Amino acid sequence: MIAGIRPSPARTISVNLLLGAVIIVWLSPMSWLIMTSVDPEASGSFSVPSRISLEHFAVVLSGTSLRQFINSLVIALATAMLTTAVACMAAYPFSRLKIPYKDTLLWSLALLRILPSTAIIIPVFLTGRVLGLLNAGGVVLILTLMNLPFAILLLKNFFDTIPTELEEAAYIEGATLTQNLLHVVFPLSRAGLAVIWFMAFTSAWNEFLFPFVMLRSDQEFPMAVGLYAAFGQYGTTDYGFLTAYSIIYAAPAVLVYFLLKRNLTTGFAGVGVKG
Amino acid sequence: MIATSHVWLRRSAAPLVVGALPAILFIMLFGVYAGWTIAVSFTDLALLGRKAIEPSFVGFDNYVRLVARDGFLGAVWTTTVFTFFSAIVGQCGIGFLLAVILKGGKKRLRGIVEFSLLFGWLAPDVVAAFMWSALASPDGLLNTVILRPLGFERVHLLNLYAMELVVISNIWKGTAWSYLLFSAALDTVSREVVEAAYVDGANAWQRLRYVLVPLLRPQIATNLLLVTIWTYAFFSLIWALTGGGPGRDTEVLSIYMYKQAFEVGKLGYGSAIAIAMMLIVAGLSVLYVRQGKDALR
Amino acid sequence: MRRLLILGATALTAIGSFASSAIADVTVTYPSGWEELLEPAFRQFESETGEKVVSVVVPKDIDQRLVVDFAGGAASDVVVYDSYRTSEYTESGYLADLTGYVGNWEDWPLYFGSLKEISTISGSVRGIPNYTDVRMLWYNRAIFEQAGIEEPWKPVDWNEVLDTAEKIKAALPEIEYPLYFPVGTKMGEATTMQGFYMALLGADASEGGRNRLRDWNEGVWIGDSPAIRKVLGLYQDIFVERGLSARELYYTPDVWGDMRRAFAEGKIGIMANGSWEYRSVWRAVGTEKTPAEIDAFMAWAPFPGDGSEGAPEFSNISGGWNFGISEQSTQKDAAWKLIETILDGPKYAAWVAKQGRVAVRRDALEAPEYKADAYLSSLSPLLERTTGRDTYPGYSSVSAFIQEATAAILDGQSIDDAVGAYRTSLEDEFGADEVKVIQ
């Protein structure tokens, strides 16, 4: 907007230079990742590959790592769905009803999220065992739980921005609550739901600790855990595999973002409205 | 029936409550976990050995030690510095400026910048740590492509500038969120307002300071609160990148807590750290909200 | 919304379908890298007994995984764990008593006594050793030659080690790690064992626990001693005063891989490390090397004492990994049968030699693969005079405090402050009457 209104040429150039610098700074860490992943003789240090090959990617997209990819996908998708469904059923009444101190209450819930996962891992594990949930299902439930405070808070903010006149009109025409929600509120909230869904997806996709301690067989491990087999104390570091794995690992979130892009952009306007 | 001005909800108490029930159950369970942490923070529960099965009540010992022993206060300072520079100055500041600059800018350029920011946000933490380490290592990109061709000595960035490095990597990671939020918020500002300021002869800085910032104050306040909460508990990227080192240079609270609870094995003390973290952030939040209200007055 | 509900329902169904695996399976938790020994044994066990083996191969932090499993009452039947944790797991009641099983096991007499002792707590056997190790100073022969240092290198005290590193630094300024010496918390137990404890053992005479972290006669931890101060002084010399090592390698995202790569690429002159590195270095960089090639590249010297009166001439400390059966296991007999299947003499001997690990039973030492390995045989002098850590319950906390103390030195704290904080940590943890100070 500053640059948008009749800018002088000098300013346009300097703004473009600045943006160019931003792009370079943000993309440069990627260079090592990409160069190493296509280098058949990858050693880990920064070097331009003498020949390019996709063999590392072929290895990643088969066998154990492919299974881990699928495990990650199942966990992340299920968490995203569940978080969105549970959060919107709670955020709607929070937005529409007069609940005393509701903002304070919601922000206090958000503070729960400060508790590091490691602080509660023992009781989480115990409940998981008692309920027979030391499996992917349990991981999905605990990740949903961890996502909920922010999901409810942000969705409530979003619902607040939706004018209530339409709901009122639908009511006057005889719509039930369910019809009202299904045909009026949720379609208008697509963008907000998309943001919540996306945040839950990426956080579940990234999660290491809960799957690491809760899953009972390494066949069920997601990529966040499997990644460590590519380096570290017990393993042998294979940089080519590691980087190709990393790229495949990072890809779904980026892809999902671009699929949801239009919704997400408007969604962000809504979630950040009120303090 | 229920306190609401919306007629269509007055008779829908039951379905609304039933719908919210799963969330209430989840949050209650979260509350139980938090309660467990509070309870444990008053004991000497350990990860291993006798104290793992027969913990005893130690009163406020763990909390007293937070202040009386080395480590916690240093970590509070490290975390505060880290949060201030990486989240508030970095993510919010850069995110806001980029949103303003790119508004109405060329579509393609904007697309590339957005993609770059997003990649930082979406790259998994461990992957990000490897990328930054590779960038900053003595035989990494910065040294081999920039510094040495320019005739500089090799610099051990992770050695000498660990804090700067984790701050920058977190800016790299988190700016996308603030940018997207502010960018979406700017869409709601009407163009006439800004143009009016332009006609009035306000320069870029004045338009920013006296028009845009006041207009977007609610979003700025919300976002500051959000990123502060997230950054204060930030763990995995720093953990993978430096493990809190060298020495204790980058030992933020979440790492200090992890080390005490899982490496030393003092779950009780670790829980006290976690509770203290919550209280600190709660205090900060109240401060923010107060500030926001004062500024509005 | 309807779509959302359907997706929600799908998610719930998905959760339901992940029912936990059948209880009858024999479960095993072990660190990655052991597959070649264990997987064939699992298949053999399955075909012999008709039971199924479900394994969890842990890629990192197996201690953390095990401890949560144990505490949560969901540990695998068979667990593979770092042997120094035997006493702590036993104190918490996590490990089953194997005394009855080993009594009827014809292979048990083949195991070395010292290792049996580590795994025997108050007369009952809690773990079966799988391999052990020794520690030493590795050095890069090419670097030594360029720096004009005579070989074979046999330093007699710490000063000679430091001076040699100084020589490397002077002759080859581009070497940033003339002396790699594990430090700080990110390396975890490696800092305590490969670095701190190796030096500590050689820093004083052994009477009254003067060169240890625990006085076993009095049954107390040592909060301050001349030896502890000397070792922290050594850290200060290396990292602060004389600048013999950069700090980066101890803190990168992949501390193990980066250390090995740096050594293989000739960026480290001398490194305090373990016997397994003879093979691990090359596995990590993905190069196949014959023993002759490895010997041409690297050699080792025993870790010397500091040269003070009564201190040992050189020191060594051994660790290792154990098989155990969890107390919670409902099928201990099957679990034991599985361990016996894994530790079949000839197969075990072949594996341990190939891994470059030190065997823990007599028949393995006599096996052709092992005997043919000149390197493994050369470790015997160290093995004869080895010792273990102070694996009394609470050791893992003490070890973490030691790591914090070395980090404090790295941060520029004085030795007084670092020792003071260490002593306070011990007193907080065990009570002041469980901690003593040696003047």
C-alpha cells in the first residue's frame, strides 16, 4: 500500500531489491537440501554435485520410508479432521452466547499449551495405556487435545466476524439449528475452518514425541520418528537419503497449503481479529 | 434460557452443549494433565530409581530452587531475549512490513515471496535445523559462497553466534504466520483511508504510524499475544540445532525443562519449571492486554 | 459441513481400527543398528515356537523410550538397554530377576566375571551383556606426520597430550580440532564417559574414591575433590585457555555423524573416544575400508593419567549394552527363550566381530572371525585393567550434573563456581549427608 500509490521509480527499485533479498535469505537454507538430495556422492558438506540423480528419492519412496509416509499422512489427516470438527462445535456457542469472561477463559486455555509435551508425557502415556490407546488412534487423540485450545480460540475469533443477520433470517424462515449451521454458518466459515485444519495438519505432521513413545511397533512410526534412522547415535549418517527424505517429508504441508490457498488467505483475516 | 441476543439460539441449549461436549471433555482431560503437573511440581518424583516409585512431598522446594539455583533465571532471560527478537521484532515486525510492502505489489513477485516465507514455516523442525546448520557450518553456504570469496576468514557461526543463529532461524520459520495474518487483515482496510492520508501529504512512515497501525491494532495485539505464547514454549528447532549450546548460550526454558526432567531425571523439578513458564506467560499476556487497553484510551 | 461430519466419522473409524497388537506376541525394544543380529533370530524363534515377535527399533533416545514404557507399565518383554542403567531400573522394580534362567543356561559360564558383576544387583542377575567397549585417544596419523610428531604416540601424561595438540595447532592452523574432547550436555553420556570420567580416573590415586564420583566404602557421592577440579581444569585448558578445540562439533544437529565425518576428513587431530569408532567412523561416512587401510589412517594410544603421584599410568572405562526382561512381562519364559535364540554362540561371535565391538564371552574370543581381527585382539591390555562407572542408583543424574559442569566451564565460569554448582546439585538430589568433599 505504501509502495502501491504512485511510487517513484527509485523507490520501486529499492523495494524490489529488498524483496529480492528477502527471497534469497529465505530460500538459501534450501540450497544445501536440494543439492545434497540429488548428489549421488553426497557427503554432507556444501558442494555442487558433479552429477545429478534421483536415486535417493527412489529409495525414500519405497519400503520403510514409504510406509512411514503413509503413517504420517493417516495421523495428520485424522488429527486435522478431528480437531476441526471438535473445535468448531465448541467455538460456535462460544462466539454466539454471552458467557461471562469468555475471552479470559479462552486465553487461559491457550496458556495450557505452554506446558511442554514432555511435562505431561507420563500421565498421557498412562491414560493411553488404561484406555488401550497406545496406538495411532491414541496419538491422534492426544494431538487433537494439544491443538484444541488454539483451535477453539482462533475459530471463535473467526465466527465473531461473521454477521449474524443471515442466521437470523434463516431462523425466521424456519431453519433448525442444524440446518442453520450446515447451510449458513459453516459455508461462510470455510476459510476459518481451513486455517484450523491446516494448522492441526502441520503440527501433527511435525510431531515427534507422542508417536515416538506411544506407538507399539516401529511399523507404525511416522516420518517424524523415522527421520532419525537416517542419522544419529545408533545409525549411520546417509546425507543423500536424509535430504531426500526431508524434502519428501516437507512436501505434503507445502502442497496442502497451495491446495487450500484461497481459503487460507481469507481465513487468516478472521482468526486474528479480536484480542 | 441461555444468555444471548440471538433468538434462534435461545431454545437450542441442548444441541449446542452436546456439540461442545467433546471439546469440553478434551479440555477437561488437558486440565487433569495440567493438574498432574502442578501436583508433581510439589514432589521429588524422578524418572528413575526409588523416587520414581515412591516420590515424597517436598512443599515449595522445587520452586525455591528455581530462584536459588543456577539455570532457571538464566533460561528465563535467554527465552525472553529469544522471544523479543525472534517473535516480536522479527516475525511480527518483518511480517507486518512485508505485508504492507507487498500489498498491491506485483502478483508474481508477491507469489515468490509468499512461497519463500511459507517454505520456512512448513519445513519440519528437524529438517530446518539441518538446513541452518549446513548453511552456517564452516564448510557451509555462507562461508564457502559469501565470506571466503570476499576474503574473510572462515567464521564458526554456530560457535560464536549461536543465539543470533537460533533467533534468525526462528524468524525464518515463523514470519509466514504473521505475514499471512497481517496481509489478510490489510485487505479489510479500505483503500480510501490510505489514499486520503496520501493526499493529505503524509509520507510512508506517517501513513504507517498514524493510519495503518491504529487501524490494525486489534490484529497486531492478538498476533503479538499468539506469537509470544508460541515462542516462549518453542522447543524442537533449537533443540535440534544447538541442543541449548554451546555451553548454555541457547538454553531456553523449554530446553532447560526437558534437560532437568528427562536427562537429569527430576520430573518434580521439571514440572515446577513448566508451571513457572505458564505463570510467566500469563503475566506477559495480562501486561499486553493492559497495554492494549491503555493505548486505546 | 456434511462432508466434515463424514470425514470426522472416517477419522474415528480409523482410530478404532488401530487396535493394539495381540498380547500373545513377544515384544522386543532395541536400538537401530542391531538388526543383523536380531532379525534372523526372530525368524528362527517364530518358526521354532509358532509365536510372533513384534519389535520396536528405536532410532534415537532409547533410554527415554524405555523409561516411559517402564513407568507407564507398557514395556516390551525383552528390552535392550545401556548397562549402566541396570541398578536404577532394578531399584524401580523394572527388570525381572534372571538368576533362575542363567543358572540353567550352559552359555552363562562363558561370560566374563567383571561384566556379570555390572549386571548383578544384590546377588540377582538383571541383564545379559551383549558387548562391551574400551576408551582411548584416537589420532589421525597423517596429521601427526605433517606436524612432525613421532609415532607410535604414547603420551605419558595430560601435559603431553595438550602439548601434542598445541603442536598440531601450530603446524596446521587450519585444523580446528587438534584435540576433540566430548563436552556439554548434547553429547549426553559420551561427555561423562569418553571425556570427564576417563580423565578423572587418571587424576588421582584410587584410595577413598579420590579418582571417582562415588566413594563406595562410605556409600556417598563426591561433591568436590582435587581430581574433579583437575579435570575441569583440563576442560578449561582445552576449550578456554589454550583453544585446542572449537565448540561446534559438540552441538550440531547430528553430533555423532558430524564428529565421525570430521575425523574421516582429517579435521580432528586427536580424539577422546571409544573402541567402536574404528568401524563406526567409516560406516558413518559410507566408505568400505580394509583393516590395513584403517590402520594406515588412524591409531590409538591409551588415555594417560595426569602424572601425579599414585595416579594410574593410564585409564580406561568400559560400558556396554544388556538384554533384559521387563518385570511387567507376562511371558518371561518365552522372552528368555528368545534371548537364548539371539545369543547363539557362533552367530553372536560373527556379528560382534563384524561390528568391531568387544565380545563379552570366551567362546566369541576364540571364534575364527574374532581371532582374525588384529584390532580387536589389540584391545586386550586395556580390557584387562578396565573399570566401570559408578552405576549406583542416581548415577544418571550425577552424570547429567557432570555434563552441566563441563558446559559451565565452556561458558567461561570459574572452576570454583562450576564445582560449587555441581556440589549443590548433588546435595539437592541426595541430601547433604549423602555427599562428601575430599580436600
